[in-house]
Amino acid sequence: MANSINWGKIYDSTYWGVGVTSNTINWGKSYSDIAETSVVPSLLSILEARSTYYENAAATTTLLTNLENIDL
Amino acid sequence: MANLLEKASIVLTPTGYSSGAIHNVKPNSSPFGDLTKAGGTVATRVNSSGLIETATNNIPRIDYASGSGNILVEPASTNLLKYSEDFTARSGVGSLNNVTVTSNATTDPTGGNNGSLVTLSANAYANKNITMTANETTYSIYLKSPTVAGTYPLNWFDGSHHRQLVNVTTEWQRIQITFTPNAGSSVSRFVYFGDNRGGLGETLSSVYVWGGQVENKEYASSYIPTTSTPITRSAESYLDGGDVSLINSPSGVLFVERQCFDSGVNDRIQITATGRNENISVSIYGTSLGANYLRIKNSTSNFFRLFGGLKTNMEKLAVKWDGTSVKLFREGVLVDSGTLSGGFTSNQLTEIHLTTGEGFNGRLKQLIVFKEALSDAEIIALTS
């Protein structure tokens, strides 16, 4: 889930490294270790691999992301 | 704490499919619990580019006619209108009076070049003969103005003329007229793709036409091309999804976002016992009176409750059962609750069907199963 708490928000947009989840650079890697990541890309990748036909991925991404964001 | 995507055991959206199956997004490992597609001859759909295209036999259809992608499930239907893309005069099929038809005049809704230009002079009519019964009937036809938006006169005839103006724009639109012809059998019956004899004050005398269809339905189903004879698209069904490992019988949630087509029949989406056994089942269904209903059947009781709303609207509906407690949610609101005598025992519910018995026909945007009784707040968020 995206961090929306004041200064904590910098972690989803920090300059250091090549991205929060793909950072491999020394201490910058600590961000990827604690970052919350979406499982949606992985689910869709598996779905696409076992489907002869695959479409409408943007709409499904929205639906799945909405589900992922309901965390009460 | 887990989010609803993590908690869901089955998630079906209109995205991945293969011949004979529509694939679940979740689970992502076997058993996948995919629904199997059966029946259905060659049929058409509106693809993501907005073009009509043919889906071959046994291939699920994701249809975008409503503006977004949905799994399309349709009953059998017959296009009674012959030569559905040819509007020239043909003996015994249709006639023209003071009408000019230019075939292959523009790009048609398939992306081909088969749109015909129909131009009406004074006292003009253009029709096709139809053998119509006294059942509810829908006449549909694609129209597009070659110039500006305006009104254009259509008509249907069952011994009396029923002329009416329809709005036509400079984009292809499927015009639909639903009616019930009289019961007489001896009169000639026609639908008209132009008739200015009524003096209705139309603003357009020329339109592009394509893809006529007449069927015994209260709505226009997906387009069925014809030539010399009426063509029937057979019913399709989606069966045998789910798995005992993906459904928790004593407590769970079934959520659907769907729209039914026909207000006059029952449309069930359900979880059943093994063998499509509806005597043990949780069913979200649209009734033959047009309402959204819940039916739960176990070994001791039948539980019926109303969700509210209209089944022909695209709506989010969810049912939570937890032991003997049942709650119904629609569009973000807890609408009703009750007691299911006896509840379910472990492993009673094992299968998901869009179509068994009184099967679902309509558009399905999402179907989700949870193996636990979510909180009311979670389901309100889910259905909002």
C-alpha cells in the first residue's frame, strides 16, 4: 500500500537508488526490504502465461488494486 | 491483518481465457477453479477497439459494447432478418420505393467497407419481410449520419404502421426498438430501415445502415449476421468452476458485479454442492420479475431475501453467510439480514456455476469468493 504519511511518503518517491523495490545499492536497499509491494503484477503475469487470450488488463489491474487497498 | 485481495480465494475478471475456459486471476496455482465454457456457436462481440468481430466456437467473449470489458453470457437467439448487411431490394426479402441504396459506401462497425447509404426521396419506404410471432420482439439496426446528427424515420408493421423517429449521430449507433406484434397470422409483417410517409418531421433523408437484426427478445443481443436464411446463435454456459479447497462452506462471502439482460427470466450465479446440486447452494439471482434476490438452500431450509435494485442494472451484490447468520449487501449498503436454519457443514459447497438450471445471461464484470466471513465494513467497501 502506498505510504501517505507526511515525511514517510518520500519512501515511495526517493531519489536514491533505482526504485524502492528494485534498489540494490548498499544502504538504499533497506528501502526495498521494508517497502510494501503489490501482488497484482505477479497475479496478472501468471494469468497471462496460462491464457491463450489476454486483454482488458488495465481494467482488471484497477479492480485488483481496489481490492488490495481495502485493508480494514 | 490482510487486504481483500489477499483474503480472496477466487477472483474472476474479464481478462484471461482460452478455448473452453475463462481463467481466474486467483488462485494462481492449481486447482485454479476456472469456469468451463460449453455450448455457443460462432458468435460476435464488440472488441476493445469498439469493432464487432467474430469469436469462434467455444471461445469466451469479453464484450465492450457497454463501454467496458465484461464476460458476455447469452441465451440462444435467432436473427429473423435475412441478408442483414444487404439493403438492396430482393424478391421475397425486402423492397424499396423511392429509395436509393448504395452498397459499400462507408466503413462499417466491423472495420470493413460494407456500410450502405440509404437515401429517401418523397413518399419513400425501405423494408424487409419478417415472419413475426406475437412475442416481444426487438428490431435493431446500426445507423450513422453522413452529415450531421438528426432524426430519421423507422417503422415496423403488423397490419398497422408504427412509425417513429430515432436519433442518429455521425458515429455508428445501434438503434433498438422493442415491441409486441399483434397475434394475427395472415398479415404481411415488415421492419423498415426508412419510411418518411408518416410526416413525422425527420431532419435526415440519408443515413448509413448496417447490421439489421430482429429477434424474439426484449433486448438486442449480440449481432448475428445472416444471408438467405435466419441464423441462430445457440446458448452458451459457464459451469463447474470452484473447488472444495477454495470455498469454505460454514462461512464465506460471494460477491458479484453483474447485469442481467432479460427481466422476464431467472438468472442464477451460484455456488452449489458437487454435481451441480442446487439443493445445497448459495445463489445470487435476478428473478423473472426483474429483482435481485438471494436464495440459499441447505438440507433443512430455503432462505430467500431481496437485495433491492434492478437486475438489469450493472450492480455490486454480496452475500455473507457465517454459521446461521446471513447478510446481504448491495452497492455499499447492508440491505438485509436473517437466519439460515442449520447453516452449512464443512465441504458441502464445492462448485461455481454461471449457468445451470435457470442460468445467468448477462454481463459479468467480477466474481469473488472469500473463504471467511468478512467484516460488514469490508463488504461495504467491497460493494461501494
